[in-house]
Amino acid sequence: MMLISSSRVRRATFVGLVTAVAAACGTKEAPGPLEPSGAVGRVRFVNLITDPARGTVNAILEGVPFGVNLAYTQTTPASLAAPSTAPYASILTGSRTLVLKRTADTNVTVATIGFTITDGQDRTVYATGGAGGGAVSAVVTTDSNPAAAATQARVRLVNLSPAAGTVDAFLTAAGADLAAATPTATSVPNGGASAYLAVAPGTYTLRLVPAGTAPASRAAAVSVTLTGIALAGGTGRTIVVADRSTGGAPAQAFVLTDR
């Protein structure tokens, strides 16, 4: 009979990772070798640290390795090809701690991030800031991931770009006239998130302009453009806006798979 060390058992009570497989409609979960016993939620981590000296990190969740050698915009529990990035990992409910260590020197702690999980809740932990040796902080979002109808996709915007500032977002067909378009989300501040929006399946272009830009001035004021956003029926996506890897403009956007 195989014996399991007491330290390994203690680790298993804190967090159980799952294998996430990208599928056409998003990600699916399969049981992993370590499963938490008790009420659980799910968590994922996104690295947006804008300090090249400390920006590549190892993530340690409740004392268990969660991600290794994560560069700017990379995710864990897995980094997959866009747009199927960042499935979630199961974790016991309660107060939890994520420690980030510099990959090049794991004696250096880049940040310690506390967050809470409730039963059935999905959360995303973003590490942000750090440019010029400044402090690394965290933004933690609560992600709503109900099953979407096959005739709809769910999408929202998370704005983590100080350079972009407060924005109006337009999710449109490619080449659509911004002057005549209705904003998908308005006045989304840095550090904030829009509400989820149900849209028809299709391929979209995201464009961001400073909040309140007059319709006739929108096309000339676009600060971020992301093309080819494929949204299949029944899926959920989060579009993240972030500064460049060393901080500041030009801002960029990328897509996380929620469901």
C-alpha cells in the first residue's frame, strides 16, 4: 500500500489543482490527483507586473506551487494559446494567500496577496504595478460564470491600464463606424470592471476611447484596438486591458476564457 506523507496530506487540504482542457466552447475540467475536501470555489492568477527586474514570477498558492516562470500577461493554472487562456483551479473556501517569488531568485518575494473564496465562487487575482521598482499590488475580481445560452456569449471588460485611464468600450463588427456605434461599456475606470454583456456569437473588434469622447471624435481617439475576438455560443470571456510590459502607453488588450 502506498503511503502519503503528512505534509502532502496537509497540502491537499488547502488546494487541489485540476487539469483544464481547451475545447471549442471554452475549457472543461477533469479531476486532478489532489482534490480539496470540503466547500470549494475556483481561482486563477494573471501576471501584470510592469517591472522587468521582478516581472517573471513563480506563484505559490497556500504553500503549493501554482505557476512557474510566469512572464507578463501569462496566467496560471495554465497558459494556453489565445483565446483559451487561464482556466481555473479548485480551492477550499476561506481566506487564502498567494505568494509571488522572483523566478530568477526565489529568495526574493515580489508580493504576498490575500483574498477570500466562498462556496461556488470564481475569482481572478491580478498582480499589477511595480514599474520603476514600485510596489506590486493586486486587483481581485469576482467572475460570474453561469451557463450561457447556445445563442449567446457573455463578455466583460477589466481595465487594469493606468495609461488608458477611464474608457468607453466598443465591441463591434470589424470596420464598424464608431460615430454611429453604441458603447458596449461606458466609463470603466482603471482598476474597474464592466458588467457582463450578452452578445450574439461572432467575431468582433474591441476599440477603446477616453470616456465621454464625442461620437465624431471617437475614431481619432482610439487608444486600444483588439481584432479577431471569436465569441462562440455558450461561452464566457473577459477582455483585459493593460499597460505595456514596462508600464505606460501604449495600452494593450488580451482575452481570458471564463467558460
